Amino acid sequence: MKILLVEDDRAVGEFIVSELADAGHECTHISDGENGLSAARSNDFDALVVDRMLPRLDGLELIRSLRAGGQLTPVLVLSALGDVDDRVQGLHCGADDYLVKPFAMAELLARLEILYRRAGQRLVDVPTRLCVEDLEMDLLSQEVRRAGELLGLQPREYRLLEYLMRNAGQVVTRAMLLEHVWGYHFDPQTNVIDVHVSRLRQKIDRGFTRPLLLTVRGAGYRLGGD
């Protein structure tokens, strides 16, 4: 993997770079948020590891800027802030995973490999377009249209819709969404799913006679299907 590490602690940064190199990965280390954002925008990295508290630009602001620009490169937040609210805030801003300091290098490596594998699964032996009735998603351009009308989705909304479209007609539970869209294997007691589903529903169903994104009471959600 080609990894960008944005970490202002020199000792931690050197340790991670060395360990990643020993594991066969290429790592670029940058110590401040502004230069980290510039590097993330101008280079083709397989994954980003971003410290939360950075000089010149906060790590979460760095991630928000990337996501606002449509970049979907997997991001793992590395932070000493480990409360549930802190982790949820990191995921809300567009991070794919969140690892609390101090951490075990074996866990960091495992999480990066999972993010890389998950991202690669979207690119190998998969169709370039998903369709559910008159809703279409172009996986190459990452454009979503309903009845030919272009819909403006945020990166997390896009990933949520992609998962729902790949499971069209089936009930998708909250646990499934947490694991496959947010990378959680447990419910962090947050309304993050409800908020994102509500926003997505407004964008794909508003103005159309037939709603596609349905709530299945007591079970989860379903996209399309009778």
C-alpha cells in the first residue's frame, strides 16, 4: 500500500513509517495539516492515517475538506481522544475508521489492510453502474441520477447509497450499515444512521411519486422492492 501519514509527533511518525516499511508498505510522513491536505489532494494514496490534533489545520478539518472535494480515499483517524463522542465526531466528518492512542501497531496494520481490501472490492470484477428502477449510480464518475436528474451526494451518503443499491430489495439492518459503511462492529449509541438515511431519502425521493428508500419498522431499511 501507498500510505500518507499526517502526524505531528516526530517519534510516533518515525515509528509508524518504520513499521509500515517493515510490513512492505510505502509511507509518506507529513507533520502538519495544511501540507497534509495538499499532499492528499495531489497524490494517489491507497489510504491516509491522520492525527486529529495537528498544527496549521486540524485533522478533522483536513478530512472534511477532502470529502467536500469528492475524494473517497480511505482515512483512518489516529487520536488520543477516545471517548465515544470523539469517535463519532471523527466518523461524522468522513473518516472510515478511528484508532485511539496508545495503539498496537499490529492493530493499525490490520485496520489499514481491511480499509484497503474494502476499497479494492469496489474496483475488481464489479459492474461500473448500479441501477434500482430509475435510480442510477455510475461507479466510475461517482455520479448519481434519478430519472436523469443529477443528485448531489456527500461522500458518506454516496457510500450509504452504494451499499443499499448493492443490496436492493433486501432489508438492511442498522448493524449491517454500521459495519459496512461506518466500519463499526457495534452500535455506538448514536443517531448517525438515522440522520444520514434521512438526508439521503430527501435527496433521492423528494419530488418523486414513488419513494425508493423505505424504513422497515423494527428491522432496518430497504431500497426498492415491493
